[in-house]
Amino acid sequence: PKLILPQHYEFGAPLFDQDIRVTKDFAYRERFHLLIFGEFFNVLNISNKTGYATALNTVNANPALQSFSFGQPTARVAQVFGSGGPRAIQVGARINF
């Protein structure tokens, strides 16, 4: 059988994830500190994809019904903070004494 490849395919893409943390320190009498922070995960909102298919497709007699799966992503990276998931914001505070 004849094989066909899609016009655009990938063997896998690198993981892009830009995280930022901003902290403000409020001091009281050198002993007490209140730290307020905000963390921003995947600031650029890159859609990190995974699970690229490796199955080759045969040529369909009807070009309108041709399907492609080779080199196409099947999933996105885990939806966890700091692991390449969607854009997320987290805020918090810390008291040191």
C-alpha cells in the first residue's frame, strides 16, 4: 500500500515554561518580617503538547476522506503548577519571627 504523510508534522516539541515570582518584604523592628508573594506560571501561555502519534497512514481513494495521524499531538502536558501546564497565578504570604 502507498503511504502518505501530512503536510505539517512533528516528532515532538521542546517544553517551554516561563515562571516568575515577585516578593515584597515588610520588616518590623528587624525581627518580624511579612513576605507577600505572587507566582506566575507559564507566563507566555505556550500550549505544550505531547503524545505525538507514530502510525503511518495509507492513501485513501477519496482525498476528501483522507485522515492523518502521523506526527500529530494527542494530548497536552499535565495541568500542574510549574510543569508546563496552562497559565496560572498563585499568591501567598509568609511570616518570619
